[in-house]
Amino acid sequence: MYVKDLKTVFVGDFYYFLISTFELCNNTALESIKRFHTFLIFARKSGEQFNDPFDNFTFRFDKVDRGYLDIEELQTIMNQEFKTYKSRLEKVRDMFVFSCFTGLAFIDVKYLTHSHITKDNQGEYWIRKPREKTNNMSSVPLLEIPLQIIEKYRLHPECESKGILLPVPSNQRMNSYLKEIADACGINKNLSTHVARHTFACLALANNITIDSISKMLGHTDIRTTRIYARVLDKTISTQMKNLSGKFTL
């Protein structure tokens, strides 16, 4: 199609196509349409003459619940002994905890190799890896717990055959098993691989690690993305203070 032939109805049809045929959620579909709009802006700046089909289109993004675990909930998951499906749930739990202590996204943990581990002059280990999603470099110090998890799976057949550090299941299986883990731990939250990354950011903020440092560890290009986690914490602090206030009467 020529750009001059694009109408607002085309944008609406394109949105419907993305959520029906590809079964994308609202926000993911709108992100795709935003990229399409960026292309049209480039075309306009390049001298193309056309009516912008986005003039009457409104981007209505859904509010995202950036759930995360507090210290007690994370500790509960780490201490949980699984009586049934022990090996399966234990492995998924370990992958989840690893992300909680490194901030790495699911796909980055899945493709983590020995080449991404470095040792500095003080003898401390670091993960230095370009993000699979953006290619931005993440630099994260390796704490004792993730180091223990790496060692635990060092001789795992999948790790040895593929040259990876951890035997990470598919994202779908991870999220499915994490729901079982939440039930087993009595945690009434919708656990997913995303929650681990959010947990890392929120716990780091709660322990006075600066926004700049967290942004670098998460591999964010724009610190405004990292500030979302600060807003999450502000909401939590407000709720906790209201609960405290409710315990007193004049």
C-alpha cells in the first residue's frame, strides 16, 4: 500500500488483526502500532505528502501491575521444600531466585554462558551480558546465592551439552510451574518470570541502591524506565503508612 492510501480505519483494522490473529495483548499490539507510526513520521520527514491516519487514533494502554516479592516472600520461596514434583519445581524455583538476585530477564538467563562471567581486580564475579531484547549491556555483581545456583547445576546434562550455565525451561513452563510454587508457599501473587526482575529492582531500591546503579544493572537505556519501580515503592510506602496510622486513635 502507498502511504497516501492509508486511512484511520486501516490502523484500527491493523490493531484488530494483531490481537485476533496473533493473539497479542492490548499493550503489545499498541507497541507494534507505535513502531508503525514511527515509520510514518519518518516518511513525513522524508518529504512524503499524506494525511496522518493516526490523527483520530487514541493509544489506550492498560495499566500494568508490576508485581514483586518482598524479602519475607522471597525467603519463603527459597526455603520451600517440595514434596511432589520435587526436581521440576525445585529447578524452576532456582531459576526464579537467580533472576531475583541478578535482575536478568528470562531470555537472558536462558542464554547465559561462561563467557558472560568475569572476575574483577578484587576477585568479585560479575555478569556482563548484552540483553537479548535490546543489546544493551547489563553489568551485575554476582552475589553468593546466584553463585551457589550456578554451581548446583554445573554438571547438569543440559548445561554441559548446550554450553549454558543454567537449565532454564520454556517461559510458558516456567510461568505455569511458578503458579504451583506460589500455591505451595501460600503466596497470593501471580508469579511469573517478569516478577523476578521487578523483585530485583524493588529490593535494590529498598536497600538504598541508587536508581543509576539499578538502571545499569538492568540494562535500561532510559532511566525513566527504572523510575517506574520507584513509583511502585512509593505506593507501597503510602499503603504501609496508612496501615500504621490506622492502629492509633486520638
